[in-house]
Amino acid sequence: MHGEFPFPEATATTEVLVAGEAGGQQAKVLVAAALIGGIFDFLILHLQAFAEVFTTRSVWLLDRVAERSKIVFKIDVLSSVMGLGYIIGLKYSAVICAGSFLSWFLLVPLVAHFGAGATSAIPPVTGDALISGMGAEAVFRGYVRHIGIGAIAAAGILGILRSWRVIAKAFSFKALFGAAKSASGQVERTDRDLPMKVIVGGLVCVALVAWAFFRFGVLDPSPSITMQSLIALLVVIVISFLFTSVAARAIATVGTNPVSGMTLMTLILTSLFLVKAGLSGKAGMLAALLIGGVVCTALSMAGGLITDLKVGYWIGATPAVQERSKFLGTIVAALSVGSVLLLLNKVYGFVPGPDHPAGQVLAAPQANAMAAVIKTLMSAEPVPWLLYGTGALIAISMQMIGVPALAFALGMYIPLELNTPLLVGGFIAHLVAKSAGTDEKLASARNSRGILIASGFIAGGAVMGVVATVFKFLATDEKVAGAIGTAIPGLLGWNFGFSEGKGPELLALGAYILLAAYMYWDSRRTDGEA
């Protein structure tokens, strides 16, 4: 069923829908796993009963290794990430972690060793701190992550080149003018898409609106404003077209969309084009940021749509109906997400100011990194092309030896603590499959039960993550507290406060081992008959 692309999030969603429709034993397994995974994650996210991330810094001898050699191991203990790894499977989980291990256990120590005594000069690393004084995380963010960005870009281009026949077929003459035959009933209901003429017409309309926005709403009046707005539009169209296929393949492969990495690459390319066109300063920064925002939105939408279509394919939905519904969903999502962001900015803030102390604002590390990149390029400071090129060569090398380049590149870019749980979940899936020996029917039954449990972990973790966020808001907002009294906010905001330090990390590791053991044990609780 999985083939080349496991579609982990789509698999989890499908299992939830099928189990809910079928009821019976499947629903019980799913609900039990959702409760266990949700409670486990709630203990971490809201009650802070133990740390979310275990690191080897909590072990005395390994702590010294982390400080001296910049080698540190991390693992996020949330149940939802473990469930994602189970669905991905051991093969792709191992490839992802291999990329992550290359970044954290080879490149980070190498950069720290050979750059000792040198002043940091990479754009996202501000100030004049010496590399030797930086921690492993700072070296990764400032240097090695750029190698991962180059690898993602190269792997995406390779994927586009491999899929050029499919892309060309989608925009062929027959596809553009053959929609009437499809609508007449000659095509299976589950294969009907929106006519390509409608899609192309929509693209033209959106392009015109985007050009008008850049021309009249963003750029300052100048003799070359029309040319600059056309360049901005061309960058948006070309990069969105190319990178959305990368986002779709990433979601289909590992369930993770490298939006921030591809948006960062978009900002780099956009800033270079705009500077060459004579647009710089605050106007250029604003234009580059908005172009990056348009591309970022397109990438996120592509990831969500490919998941929806895969779920629809498995449950027998009509793609055209899903695609029409997506337009309504986009409008609702835009209103809700925009409202949430405005609320977060009002309550917490993203920039320190009179109403938002520096220690309480939301960190937004990706936004700070992107802002630093834009400022650097718009002020003609050096760009780390060598790091991007190194990542591209690594991706090409992986492709040449038959390793999935995009999965490996994602591992290089995504933080280590989010990759290692995937390997744990994939290894559990491998053990469950092997536990049945040569009995293929039993192996399939155990794997199906394991996928149900993994889906429950993902669903329960997602729900409890939202609940924990709402509780935190209700407990900290003064107006809400005044409206509903002090007792309820105090109760909602109560927690153990054990999220930091060596003890909570060791406790987190122990709880995580128990959770992994439960997943393996419960996945085997079937004889293959039911």
C-alpha cells in the first residue's frame, strides 16, 4: 500500500477514519492509544511532569563530550513523533536519521574544530562571538543547517527532473482541452479532477492579483516599479511551481514539509534578483519578505492538499469534490490562522517592547533567521554559497548511490531531536513485523494494529497539544482571569515545573522507554484472525 511514498500523516488520518467507520475492536485500539498518547504528551506540554527532550548533556561523561567536541545526542519524547516514525517505517526513518547524524555527529564537530578561534561570519549568527565558544546547537543553526538547505534545494531539483514527464503531461494540450470527456462519465469517479482549464484560469487570475498587489501595494513609486513588480511576480510563479512539488514529495515521504528551508532559499534568490533590479533598502526587504510569504503559503497548501488527496484515494473520494472543498477550507483557514497570529502577537508579542518584556516574547527563531538573511543580502554582505554548494553535492552523491536524496537532506536540515524518534518508531515497526516470523498474515495483522496505535498517538498528541495551548492562554490572560475568577485560571495553569534540568531529562528517557515497550507489546496483541 505504501510503495515508494509511505504518506505517514495520510496513513494516520485514513486509519482514524476507517476505524471510526468500522467501530468494534479497531475503534477501541485507536481510542485507547489516543488516550495514552494524549495523556503522555499532556504531562509534558502542560503539566511539565518531565522534560520534552532528552539530551546526553544530562549524563556527566557525555556532557563533557558535548562541551568539548560539540557532539550531543537528542530525542524528543512526545508520543506523536514516535507514532509518525512507526508509520514511516525503518527504511526511510534510517535514511532521515543518517542525514541528521551526518550533520550533528560529523559536520558540527568539524566546523567547531577547524573554525576554532575564527569569528563567526554566517548571516544567521549575529555578533562577533568565536566559533569555539558556540555550542553545538549554535554551530548547527549558523553553519551546518545551511548545508542542509542546499541539500534540500538540490534534492528538490533532482526530484523535479525525475518527474518532468508527469509535470509535462499535466500541462499537455490534451489535459487542457480534454476536460469535457472526463466530465461526461468516461473516467472513473475516483479519478475525476478539476478541469485543467479551470486550474490554468485560476493561476492567471491569481498572478494578476499578485502583480497588482506588488505594483500598487508594496513597492514605492519609481520609474522602474513596473519592471520590479514583474520580476517579483516571475519569482513567485517560478519558485512556487518548482518548490511545491518538492513539498509534496517531502510530505509523501516523511510527513514533514521543509517549508522554512525552502522559504529561506526563496528569500535568498528573491533578494539577489531584487538587488540586481535596483530594489534595496526597506522597500526591498518588505518585497522580499512578502514574496517569501506567498511562496511559504503555497508550499504549506501543497503539503496539505497532497495529504488530503491521498486520504481521499484510499477511502474512495472524488478528487474534484475535494479540490473544490479546499477553496472553502483555505478561506476559513486564512481567517482563523490570521486571527490566532494576531492574538499571539497581542498576548505574547514577537518583538520586545514596552508591552512585551524581552524574556516573555515568542522567540520565532525561523523568523529571526530569515530577517537576518534579508538584511545581509540587501546590504551586499557575503552569502554562504560554499555551504549551499556543499549541501547540493551531498544530495547529488546520495542520489548517485541510490539513497533517497530528499529524505537524507531533510534529515540534515531538521533538528536532531525530531529525527531520532522517527528511528525509534521505525525500529519498533521492524520488530513487530519480525515477531511474526514467516507468517505473512500474522505480520500484516500486527502491522495494522501497530499503525492504529501509531495513529492514536498522533491524534491524541495533536489534540492535547491544542488543549495545553488553550489552558496556558486561559491561565495567563489577565482579562480572562478576571472574567472567570482566579481559581479556574490557577487550576489551568498548575504544573509540576519539571521541564528543565538533568533529573527531568532522565525521567523523560525512562518514561519514553516504557511508552516504546507498550507500543511494541500492544502491537503484537493479535492472532491475525480478527
